[in-house]
Amino acid sequence: AHLCRGMQASKNKSTEKPEPFYRLSMPKQKTSSEIINEARNVLRTLRTQRPFTPTEDQRKLFGSGSSRTLENRPPSVFSLHTSSFDLAESRPVSGIRLSPLDHKPKLLTSAKDGNSSISLPKPPVDPEEVRKVSSARADFFRRTSQENFLPAKMFPPDRNEEKLDSEEPAMMNSLCRSNENCLAEQREYTPFNNGKSQLIYNERISKSEREDILKGTAGKFLFQLRGESDQMKKLGTSSSCPRSMSWKRGLTGLEDDTRVNESEEEENFWHIKILPILHDLENVEDNIENLCLACTKLHQALNEGNMFGKRFKRKSVLLKTLYKLVDIDSDPLCLKLAKIILSMKVNGKNLLSVCKLAFKICRNKKNDYIIQNDRLLDCLLEVLRTEDLQKNNEALLYCMGAVKFMSGNAVLLNEMVNKRAVEMLLQLMKQINSIRENDTHFSNLGHLLVQLTATLRNLADLPQARCQLICNGAVPELCVALEQHMNDTDVCTCIVRIFSKLSSYNDFCTALADCSRCYVLFLALLNKHRKKQDLVVRIVFILGNLTAKNNQAREQFFKEKGSVNMLITLFQTYHKLDLNAEKWNHERGAEEKKNQKHPSEAEDVLIKLIRVLANLSVHPSVGAALAAAHHVVELLVTVLEYKSIDDCEELVINATATINNLSYYKVRSSAIEDKKLHIAEMLLKLLMSNSMDGVVEAVRVFGNLSQYHEICDFIIKKKIYKFMIALLDAKNQDVCFSACGVLLNLTVDKNKRVLLKEGGGIGKLVDCLQDFGPADWQLACLICKTLWNYSENITSAVSCFGEDTDTLLVLLTSLLDAELSLDYSLDRDIGDYHKIYWETEFKPVAEKLLDRIQSHHSS
């Protein structure tokens, strides 16, 4: 008995009439998975390149293709100066507002007015001393007017004593001259119970005490309140009043307006470790290298003293010194400054300004190297991790922008992954997603989301980051962001680019397919932004990836309301754009056509759209429905009509492959069947092209269509069969498989079997069996079926197969020997697959053919 390909053997071998094998038949008895496995190279998914995203020439918050107007987006270029920082804000508020004084305290002018032990400072009488005082006083006011509240330069204990003595009188007298100012400040900050409170200046302070004060080792000050507690009691002033030392802070700059308690150890640490470095930083005329070195030492000292993020009295002094250095136009120095200021946990305007400073540094690619070595990334990630999203959204925007710039550098990108930046960024996105559209911060957070998703897009290139994205639930959060910001083209584009990258990997495709709303979301985006090519092409690419290997995804997308209609609408839109572009290029002349890039933007969308249709058609029920969809088939045929393979090879091949998939299904009202002759005419052009891929694809379609008698007649009339026989010499398994499929269907017709002898067809089939048989049992089975059909009316093996008879006998005998034919060295799964196919498909047909040849060999 004879079997049709794909049909089961008849149980009644004696009564059933022998039937020829067909290359294709839609077996009702087999499952869809068996059909797909059996129809190798008949139903195929398509691959394509991911849409190209050009790298921006300049680092900006928003790229050149941004949908935001200049007026509606934060600037990427700005100037920063000391004035950009809030010097007042750097001094924490004490929390207590004091009442104004109702009286003005008077200074005692003589002993009889008060305690005889109290005396006022006396001006120096020596002219030289006067000059020294004037000089010191001028220097003092110059410094304070510049808001530099650091004390006069202090010398380490090992400096010689003469230096101290020489400077002491001028310094002492200068401070005495400022006593009036001090009193005024005291009156402003200190409440009095009576008018007898007096400022005490200790003229009889010992020399050793003065040295100790000037060296800064004891943490004492030049002005003291002698027996402060006793005096206050004597003068009737409560000892529990707020600090009356504010005048000293204004004068020396060593304390801040805070009630933070400071231990003696902390005070000594400030004077010994921090203060000398701040003096070095005061010297703005010093070279940049020395200032950077001083900043490095300052950072180390602050870290050693555990002063980062901590409230301490002199924090404002430190910050003001750093803010002033911002005016120096040096990125290496500003990098050092930004790192320290960020570590000090500033807020408000200062947080915004320092984030802008970091942004400005990172904007310059040339700074990437110094950024790598200075751990600025840690500070920025800490800001993103800890700062309030709504209160500091603008600061976070520039902070995130700086991180985005860093992610453009391979070294820093890897560092981000190692610091688990992915997890932190997803947490930030979760916070942003919790803000609804009616919130006043929603629009500004959209700017931040663009920077965040652009950073994730860069991170998606790294395997470790991809794993973190999946493990930390990136898919649902990205989908939520996409849905909430659907009107923001920039946000949509960034997120779609992330999906475009990640959907090339199976594990991510599985995670995305599990997000049931993703198809609805993608269709809504396509509907809203259908004319935005860079968005459309990526969404369609993602859909192609989702439907490439997942049968459930194919069915789910197909069942979404309006899914196929949306694909058709997009096809029509971009086909029209492509036609207009071709017309324009034709009018411009041959030179313009020569310079045209392929695929063009419109062609790229069409390529990826057709790929989705091809992938969908692999699903049995979806494929059958699409085969009956006349609009779909008409569009595919349109591509073959107007587009030359020389113009855009991938587009033409994809359209042909999709037609091939749809031609596999035998359904009522098949659009492929209705247009089969017209399709054959289009395929003939493809066969004559110089593209071997195009030729093979056309042959595959002929393999399906040749089941129709009209197409077989067309193949004979156009002498396409000669071309198929010639292709058997291609020494390529896929080419031989496709060509053999067409010849198999031709041999169904008894009148056409003789054509197989033309051009040495029998010999070439035997050669293919010998070359590929043991490695490809599908191809070997197809060859045996073709020879079986050809030899149906055999009377003599020699007259039928000619000089190839003996070779065929030996070959079939050896191929039917399992020990000789099956390669047991193969991987177990592959080996099992080969064995099953050999036993179920090849062996039954080969045994029948061998038996027929042997039974007619002697005659």
C-alpha cells in the first residue's frame, strides 16, 4: 500500500489502491505540535534585527528627538556660582526665636560705676601698634564681609614662639577694637533682666593661656566671660538664658547657630584636623592641584571623624568654604566639592545646586575617567535612595541625569550593577508610579522618569542587570509607568526601548507574556502614536519577539480586540509612506536612489509587521484564520508587486515567508488559494533574482502551492521544474529539501513523472540521499517518497532508475541498518529525535522502496 505524506497507513493493505505521496497534506489525525514538527521549513518564525538606536552626540537631559519643547523642559546647560547656594540655609535653625530687647545695656566707664575689677580694653598708643591694629582690623572686616568666618591662621604647636608673639598684639588689639560690634551682637541675641550686665575682657590673661588659645589646641577663645555663671548671678541675669556666645560665633566662625552638644574630643578634632585644611582651601590663588589635594584630605578627615551626615556646630562654616570654591572653573575641583557637599547631607536649594554641579561634571565625557576614580556614583545613588521624591524632585532630576550620563560609560555601568543600582532604581520608579496624574508633581516626575528609564535602558545591556531586572519585578512596574505616562512620548520611547532590548531574551519574553495587560497596552500605544516611527517599529519588534516562540502569546495577542486590524492599519500607513518615498527618490534621479538607505524607516516597520504575521501563523487556529483573511494576504501580495528584492531583500523575503506559512493551511475561502496563480507569477520574479535566500523562499512557497493542479501546470509551462532539479546540486540541505518537495508533488501526476529524468534528476536525488541521508532523515524520507511516486508503474528497476539502480540498492540497505545509520554519539535528546524519525518516517517508506526495487531488479 502507498501512503500520502502525513497520512496514516491503511489497515487493509490488500484492498486499498496505492496513492502517491504529497509533500504536504493537512492531517486531521495529528496534533498541532506534530504538524509543526513534521512541516520543517514549511511553518517558520522569522528573525530580524533590533531597531537601531543612534548614540546621542551630546549628553543632555533630553535627546534631540525629544517631544518636549525647550520651554517645557528643564535646561541641560546652566551656570553655577557661589550665589547658587543658600548660605543661610546651611546654618541649621536653633528652633528658638528670642524676644527683642526693651533696653540698651550700658558699658561702665569707671570703677565707681560698677565693679572696680572690670575694665575696658584700651587702644594701643604706640604708632606701630596702631598700624598693626588697623591692618588686623581691616583684614578682619575684609574676611567677614566676604562671609568667611574662619579665624586667623593657626599654627601647629611645633612652630617657633617668636611667630606667635609677633602676631599676638595685633590680633589681640584688633579684636579689642571690635568689642563694640561684639556688644551689639550680644544685645541682639541675649535677653537681660536688668541693665547691669557687663562684658568682661580679661586683660590679665596669662601668656601661656594666650598661646594655647592661638594654637587652637584647647578650644578656647580670645574673649571669655570671666566667671560667667557668677557674673550673671551678680548682675541679676538668669544663667538659664539662651547662649550668649553668638557674638563669638560671628567673630570667630568656629561655632554654628545650633544647640548640638559638642564634646571636647570633637572640638579638638575640628581644630586639629579640619581647620588647617579649611585654611588651605581659603587660598583661592593656589593652583587647582593643591586645592584638589586639600579637598581629598578634607574628605578623608571628615570620614575619619564620622562627620558625614552628622549635625555639628561648625557645619555651616565648612559648607560656606566649599561653596565659594565653586566659582573656580575646574571640573576636577568641582568633582571633589560635589562629593563632599553631597556627603554632608545638604537639603533644599543647596541639594539642588550640588546635584546640578554633579550633572554639569558628568555631562562632559572627558570627565568619565576622573569620575571613575572618585566614587561620586556612591553619593548620587545615596541621594536617589534617601531624598524625598516630591520635595526634591528637581534635585533628583539632575542627580538622575548625572547617573544616566555615567551609565554611558562601560566601567561605570558595571559599577552600577555591582552596587545594585537596578534594585534601587526600580524602587524609585515604584514611588513615581504611586503619584497619580492629578497630582501637581506628576509632570515634573515625568522628566525624572525619562532619565531613570534611559539609565535602565543602558543597564539592560548587561547580563547581570537583566537578571536583576527580572528578579526585582521590572516588567509590571515598567508597564504601570507606560500606562500612566502614555501621553508622554519620551517616557514611552524609553520604556519601549528597554522592552525592545530585553525581549530578545527568552526569560524576559516569558515574564512579559505573563503580564496579561501588555498586549492591550501595546495596542493602545500603537493606536495613539501610530505615526511615530521610532516608537511603532520597536513595539512591533517586541510583539514579533513575544510571538516567536510562545504559542500562548500568539493566541493571546490574536484574540485581543482589534489586534489584526491594528496591524493592517499600520501596514497601510507605512506602505503609503514607503510609496511616497520611492516616488520622491525617483523624481530626484538615479543618484538619490543610489544614496538611499535600506531598509528605510517605513520599510523597517513593514519588515517587523510582516514578521508578527508570520510568527502568528505558526499557531494552527490563528494561521488558519489569517489564511482566510483576504486583507492580510492582499497586503502581502502587494509587497511582492511593488518591491524589488534588490531594493529591500528582507522585506520581500519576509512577505514571501509569511505567504509560505499561510499557504500551508487548507481552509475554506482561503485567500491564498484564490490568489495562487498571481502569487506564482510574483514568485517567478524571485526565482530569477540573484538572491539565494529569495530563491529558496520562493521554492518553499512553490512546494506548498504545487499541491494544486493549476500550479503544477504553471511549473511545467514556465519550465520551473528544470530549475528545481538544478537546485539539487546546491549541496545545501534546506535548498534540496525545498526543491525535492516541489518534485515530489509533480510526481503525483503520472504524466509529469517522466520530467524527473530530464537533467539527471534521478541521479541527483540519489546523490542527495547519499550526502544528507544519515544527518537528515526528513530529507531522506522526502527523497524516498519522490522515488516511490516516480516508480509506481515500474516494470524494470534498471529501466526505471538506470545506472543509479545498484547505488540506490546499496544505499537503502545501509540506511536501513540502525547500527550503521544512527549516530549514537549525538546528544541524547537529539539522538532520540533522530531515532524516532528514522523509525516512524524514513524506515517504512525506505523499506517499501527497497522491496520494490529488489523485486524488479532481476526482470
